[in-house]
Amino acid sequence: MLAKIKRKLLGKALPNSVYVHQRLSNASGLAVLSSAALSSVAYGTEEILQVLILGGTGISTLSLPIALAIVLLLGIVTLSYCQTLRAYPHDGGAYTVATENLGLYPGLVAAAALIVDYVLNVTVSIAAGTAALTSAVPALQPLTVPLCLLFVLLLMLANLRGLKESGKLFMAPTYTFIVSIFGLILAGLIHHSIGYSVPNYSVVPTQESLGIFLILRAFSAGCTAMTGVEAISNGVTIFKAPESKNARLVMLTMSSILGVMFLGITYLAQVYHVVPNAKETVLSILNRDIFGSGFAYYFIQASTLLILILAANTSYSDFPRLSSLLAKDSFMPRQLSFLGDRLVFSNGILLLSFLASMPLILLQGSVNSIISLYAVGVFTSFTLSQLGMVRHWHKERSRGWFISAVINGVGSVATLVVLVTIVVSKFRAGVWVLVIGIPLIVYLCSAIHQHYRYVSKQLGFTRTELAHRSRFSHVRRKNIIHPAIVLIDRVHRGTISAVKYASTIANEVVAVHIDIGSIDRELINCQWQELEGDIPLVILDSPYRSIVSPLIDFVDEYELKHPNAFITIIIPSFVPRHWWEKLLHNQTTYFIDAALNNKPNRIITTVHYYLR
Amino acid sequence: MLAKIKRKLLGKALPNSVYVHQRLSNASGLAVLSSAALSSVAYGTEEILQVLILGGTGISTLSLPIALAIVLLLGIVTLSYCQTLRAYPHDGGAYTVATENLGLYPGLVAAAALIVDYVLNVTVSIAAGTAALTSAVPALQPLTVPLCLLFVLLLMLANLRGLKESGKLFMAPTYTFIVSIFGLILAGLIHHSIGYSVPNYSVVPTQESLGIFLILRAFSAGCTAMTGVEAISNGVTIFKAPESKNARLVMLTMSSILGVMFLGITYLAQVYHVVPNAKETVLSILNRDIFGSGFAYYFIQASTLLILILAANTSYSDFPRLSSLLAKDSFMPRQLSFLGDRLVFSNGILLLSFLASMPLILLQGSVNSIISLYAVGVFTSFTLSQLGMVRHWHKERSRGWFISAVINGVGSVATLVVLVTIVVSKFRAGVWVLVIGIPLIVYLCSAIHQHYRYVSKQLGFTRTELAHRSRFSHVRRKNIIHPAIVLIDRVHRGTISAVKYASTIANEVVAVHIDIGSIDRELINCQWQELEGDIPLVILDSPYRSIVSPLIDFVDEYELKHPNAFITIIIPSFVPRHWWEKLLHNQTTYFIDAALNNKPNRIITTVHYYLR
């Protein structure tokens, strides 16, 4: 039944041979890799305004200079990543770059930051997408959390089926979104220039005096607009040759588009005096101011929802890939490195869906408080990746290494400054979670690594042992004693079947019955003599009505008499036709197994008798 | 750890030899067996008033005639039960009497009614006890449900420890309660006769016109005051000889006390114009009116709480005893008939606590709606038990049988009329649950019975088989083939240990590795040749990365080559030091076991290798 539902939902299993690596044109590559970055404009401006509004309506003019500073930072990071693309044409992810150049622990910190990054990218993108939907259709507001979870579920299923990052699927929504936002900006500028007056100009009282701290907080909030720009460095291999050059070209294009969109929206939000509120997104308010509530408005909201879902989807390829990488290096449970039926890392997809859903449920789909956590994850990986690059150039000293190192150095310092700003300004607003969380993830990874090393050390053979391999060779010894103990409750067909098996595998069989007072002792003895007279039956007293303790004593004693022998303990068990019928029978088998199964020479075997 | 906590809470295990049957004096016997009946006065009057109040303040004078009718019924039932005590000096429970005289299904209906009775006795008594407490201390009102559950938990633990129904423990609270209530009635009568005016006389508007239906409903609600009188018929054996006579004496005494207390409280409630409300019990209002809020008031409330807890406790000996009886007759899961560590039917105690807690949680501790369900359970068992007695006398025809039969006949008709009245008048108020529930319980009991019969038929031997017992005799055949298949993931110490076991028990061993692409095939082959060259290794392709399906195919084919042989499939498994470390390893063992373990000749065995 379950297997059938799984087939219906996920499709047939795929053989290994189906796997092919596809290459994309630059236009398709941009569509596939830029959704996370471009979609950030859906919430970047809003984040700035939500901080600035605390200083009253007057200072919202500060949003534009702050946005300009962020675009400058974006430029630095973009140039810095272009250097990475040049040096790591196969996999320029922060984990790889940091591990190779800075060592194990910086690499693990980068990995932990990326895990946070990928998980919160899903959370934030899905929440923002749902906000775009509920802004347009306020009736859906009460369904925010179920809608968020529905989107996560759909992404999960699509990716478990093995959603290919096909250019076709991604191009339409991405380019539609770009055109939509440019259209919105253009229309807004024209509207404004012909002297359109804003209907919802409302004065907000000052709650907090203007100070450098407020500006820093607004700046660090706005940096969320930069999330996702690192995606291209993870996906260089999908470009056609020359991969590295094409990737750099796409990176520059993407950053330029992102910068222009972000500046445009921030400028319009300022001249349209948009005041953020909890019920409607800034982008939706702006959209409604410019286009009214007509077709154009709904079209732009829909394309915003779509790009945000695509943005969440990028984590569905990045997270399973990173976790399989970590699992192969023994830093995560091995199960994360297994390819599922549909040739995807199913366990990683399930884990990501679970982790991303938790904050959605806990925070009821309102993610303002964790958007700064997302930024911390992103900027930590930015910083470490670029620090790694500085070290890389320093080690390599190829032609022009110094300029490259300087670019990456400036990038790493800039992102580090932003990182510190975010941590300091938002520490009490939730960022402390990561100050504990990231070291905890690193600790867990290294604990897992130690466990796997310990296991393989325990299980493997030393050279000396291999040399004397006769130790492990077991020529079948004719006269070896292999005893078996058969547990008897009542004498019935199941018992007989178990005794039959026992006398097949062992050359010394003893039957044991534990008398807890439920069955007549004489009857058992009599039936036994009649049916199995040639095998001894031992009846153990159990005044405390426990099956387990007299049995443990008996087996311990029996083992003393048979040192160095495997002792097979056979439990007869009958299997009824339906699972629920098991409720009507004692589950003693499990207790016995749990109580006895703790010595290497004891083998507990259940012989099933199937009822017709 | 868990075992330690269990020891602390429940005490050490007791051997069978500790069990002794104790006998009680009549005074102690009354204390032990009457708490359920006597405590009914805590809610009986209230139930009548809650119905009558719908007819307005004017008709509350009807409560006294209704109470008189109930006491008359109580008299009939008491006399009727005295006949039962005479005929069944060992166990006069409704299940036994109905089964013996009316047959299987009436017996099961009686059993189902008793189950409902015992469960709801706990629910109603605990809820009423908590109401006595929250009436006295209104601050505890919001904690009603947790308090109810706490009392259930305490009863459960006390009974799991093996609370003896010792006269000592029960006498003080029972007699204190009797004295308290008589004191209350006396003080109330004196107060009233010296012309004390009632402070809280409030006029309640008429919500429903007075009619025969309202009176019938009030009557049937008041019949809850009779719950618990059957207890003595279940406990005849605790009396000293002559048991039957002593039991009858105690029964008559108890019914007289109950009748007087019930009439007294109902009369006082009428003359004091007590109006029932949701926050305070009628008994508490009356108590406060008579004694004010002084020591006497709190003393009486406390003794009410205590007797109600004792009343709930009677179910803790009756329910496990009944369910063990049913389990021994194969009408309930056998586990209910096992004596636990402390010589009590632990499973029955746990089941009762669970069942009784459910309505407390679902109805938030307000049990007005289920008190009529309780009455249905009680009156169904009354009716069946007495009908059974009529049949008993008719069959026996001993001296004076006709008079006895008439008494029981009148009793059964009277209780049947009440039963029908309750069912009709309260059908839509919840009693329909039992109209479905009791037949459902009967159906379940007989389905369980059928299952056990089917199992014992399947497992047992026919006479012909026993005659030709050579069929089951297995003289050890020297040349029998017993093959074993060892599953190999990697070649390590655990694998070697499993192969060693395989060559101990089998004379044809084959190792199987399933290639899901995770490990290098050549490496495995090479290591195998080096360590276990004498045992063949088969490597199976698994292009779909499934461990299970290629293995099933292989085993199926292998079985065709070895017909009529037990085939042991050995899975090596290593056991890490801590349970949580298992999360880091594949749980393939369970999947393989579940997938393969479906043929009688296949034995799946796990050989553990313990990591240090």
C-alpha cells in the first residue's frame, strides 16, 4: 500500500544509467542560478524601511544612501567571487574553498554557515512568497502557515521525484520577474515624474532617535538583499565551456540586474512614501500605488511568488549536495550520501524540508526575526570563502596573484565588517541563536567524524592480523560443539518447528520452559515426552513470574559449560494473519531478545510458524 | 535506569508465595465494599435538582417524592441482591450469574456493562471528588483536569504497588464520611426547625414546562445515587464464615445508611432552596449554608473527597479482576490475566487508568453528561444479574425457590424499567454512545475469542497426528543439507564473525554482496579472497540501488535449489557503545528482516559484533 502511494507520488525507481550531466547556455544558467539572488529584492527594501520607520517618517530618505552602500558592497563581493570562479572552475563552494585553504575547522564553520544559509533560504523565501500572495489576496491571511507548509511540501515532492534544473522550467519565471520589476520601476518613475500624488501618505511618529546604531541596523537589515549571490560559485559545472569565463559573465550580469532592481525599488518606496506594515509587503503597496488593483498588479505579485518559490528550490539542490559531501567526508550521517530511487539525495531533501518547516511553524510564517539569522549565515560563508581565496592566491602565486588577493582581501574585510555589524546590532533580536548554533553544528560534525573513525578502526584489521590470516580462516571443524537452547511456552506446532530447526543447526539441543504458573507443568512434561522424547526439557521455576531473569541465569550457566562456542537461543513465534492480531499475544520475544542479546557468542534466532 | 524508577515507585517484585487471602469483620467489610455506594450521595441529589431546575424554582418540592421512589427501588434491588448472595456465596458478579444462567451473549453484555460501570465509576467519582475540593477552594478551579488526572495517577500507582483492601485503611474515611453526613443532616434539621432563614434564596425562571418527561428525566438522573450497591455481590469471599449471611447483613446495613443519607440530603436541599450551579456542588452549598465556612465545613468537604477517592479505588480491584476473568475465558487479550511483579493484574490497572482518564480529559472534568452513561452501565448489569437469578431459581427449584424467584423477578423488572427510562430520556444526551458501545464491546470480545480458538486449533495436534508421532520425531540426520547465506556489506571484523557462525551451523555457506555503487567491487573481492577464500562470494548488481529486491530474487532462486531445507540468512551487524550512535548507521537490517521474513523455512539471524 505505502509502496504504491510512494510510486504514484514519486514515480518509478531510476537505474544508475539514467544519470547524465547537462550543460546550459548562459541565459538558461542565469535563470537557474540567479533566482535566490534576484528574489531578494522582494524583501530587501522592506527590511531597511522597517528599521528606519522607528526613527519616524522624516528619515526614510536615508533608505537610498543605505541601498547605495549595499550595492557598493554587492559590487565588491561580485568581483571577489569572480576571482573564486577563476580559481575553482569545478566547485567553488565555501566549504571546499575554506577547507582546502584554511583547514578543517574553518571549513566546518563555513559548512555550518551554509547549512544555516540553505535552510533559512527556504524558510525566508517561502514566507516572503506567501506574503506576496496574502498581500494580493488578504482573505488567505489566516491560512499563512498552512500555505507555507504546502509550498514546502510541493517543493519536497518535486525534488524527491527528481526535478531537473532544466533551463526551460526556470527561464520563464525568472525573466518574467525581471521584466515585471523593471516595468514596475519604469512605470513608477513615469508616474512620479508627471506629478502623480501619493494617496497613502501617512506620518509615523518617531519611536527612536536617529543615531549611528539605527543606521547600522538598517544597513545590516538591507544586506539580506545580497543573499543568494554565491549560488553561481556552486554551479560552475552547469555552464558550457569555457565554464569559468561564462560563469563570471553571468555573475556580473546577475549582480548588475540585482543592483538596479534594488536601487529602483528603494528609490520608488521613498518617493511614494511607502510605510511598511504587517499585513502587506512594501513591494505590494508600491505595486498597488503604481498599477492600482488591476491585472498588472496581480501579474507582478504572481511573478514575485513564483520567483520566491524558485529561490527556495535552489536550496533543494544545494543542501542535499552539501550534506552528501559532508556525509562522504564522515561529518554527517552516512545516510545523507545515499542516492534514492529517483537518483536524488532523498534523505537530504527530507531533512531540509523538516528543518525549514520548523521556523515557519514556530514563528507562524512571520520571518522578520530570522531574516537577520539568514544574513549571518550568508555573510559568514562569504567571509570564510574569500579569506580562503586570499590564502589560495598567496600559496599559488600565479601571474597577477597579488591583484586577485587584494580583491578577495577587500571582499573578505568588507563582508566581515558587515557580519560583525549584523551580529552586534541584532544579537538580542535572535542572532545569539547562531552564536550558539554554528559552533554546535561544528561540534556535532566533528563528533560524528570521530565516531566513524572509531568504528572503522574497531572493525578493520591491522597489518599484523592480515599477515597471520590463518586466524580468520575457519576450515570446517567436524567435532566442534554448537549447542542450541529452544524456548518452550506451550507444546504446539510452532514449538516442534523450532526444535526441528534447532536439531538441523546444532548438535546439542536443550529445551527450556519457564514456569510462571500459567500452564500446568505436568501437562507440558507429558506432551514433551510424547512428541520430543529424545531432546531434554528443562523446566525452570520463576516464583517472581518473570520470564527473563531465570532464563538469563540458565543461559549464563550454560555458557560456562560451553566456553568459546556460539550458543544459539531459538524462540518459536507464530505469525497470525493480520498485524493487529499480534496485540492479542504476548510480545515476550522482544523482551527476551533485548535481555539476552548482549554477548557476541549468543545468537538469538526467532523461528516463525505461519498460521494459515 | 527505567527499572530503578519502577522499583522506587512500585517496590520490589513479590514471589507467588506471598499471596494470602484475608478475611474481614463485618464492620471492615462494610468499609471496604460500600464506599462506591455511599459516596453516590455526593452527586445523586444534585443530579435530580439539575433536571428539576429547568421547570423553575416552584417544582423543586418534587425532589423529595422522586428521592422516595429511588429509595423504594433501592430496597427492591437490595432484597434482590440478597437472593444472589444466598445462591452465589463465592462470586455473584453479573458476568458470572448471567453467563451461567442466561448463556454466553447475555453474559458478555453483562460484562460489557460492568466494564462501562467500572470505568465510569472512576471517572465520575474522581470528578465529583475534585468538585468537592474545588467547591471548598475555588482557587483550584482552573486546575480541575490536572487534579483529576493526578488522583487517577495516585490510585494507579497505589494499586500497581498492590494496595491491599485492608480494613484499617478503609474504615476511618468511610465511617468519618457516614458520621459527617449524619451530622450535617442533623445540624440542618435543627437549624431549620429553629427557623433559620436561608440567605441564598433565588428565584429561577421556568425553562421547560412541567411534564411527565421532565419528572422521568429527574428520576433517572437521581438513580445515579444507587450506583455501587452491587459491589458486595463481587466481594463475598472477604467475609468471615458464614460468608453469605454476613454479606447479606452488610448489604442491608449499607442500603439503609445510603437510603437515609440520600433522603436526608434531598430533603435539606429542598428546604434550604439550594439551586445547583456549575461552580459549587449542591452538597457544598448545603454544607456552607448549615455550617458557614468554618472547620466543620472543610472537614465535611475533605471527608467527601476522601470517600470519593475510595469509591474510585473499588474499580481498581473490580476491573482488573473482571478483565482477568474475561482474559482467562479468552474474551480479552491474555495479557490482562498475567499477575505483575507485585501480584496484581498490572495490565488491567493500566488499562483502567487510561480508559477512565479519557472522558476526564475530553469533557474537561465536567461529568454531568456521562453520569447517565454510568447509570446505564449499572442498571444493565442489575437487570441481567437479576434475570439470571430468576432463571437460576427456576432451574434449581430448591425450598422456597418461588419466593426468591419473585423477588428477583420484581427486581429485574424494576431495574429494566429504569434502564429503559434512562435510555429513552437521555438518548440524545449521550446515552446513544452506549447503545453503540456495549454491542461493540460484545462483538470485540467474541472476535477475540474466535481468534484464540483459531490459533489454538492451528497450533494444536490432531489425534491422528499424535498417533503417528514419528512424523515429529527428528532423529538427527547426518547427511542433511543446511545452507546459510551471509550478507556482506564491507569486509570487516563483524563480517568475519558472522561467517564464522555460519560455518558453525551450516554445511553450505555462501556470502552475498549487493553492489549499490557505494563501495569498490574489486576491493571487496580482493579482501574476500585474502580472508575467506574458501567460501564463495556472490556479488549481485543493483542498478536501482535497492538492497532488498536483488536479495529477494537471489534467496528465491537459492530456495529452489534447496527444497525442504531450512535456509538461514545471516546479517552481520555491529553494536556501537551508545544507542544514539545507531542513528549514524544504516538500519538496513530491519528492512531486510521485514522483506525476507515471510516463509517458514527462512530463518533470519543477526550476528552482533560489539564495539568496545
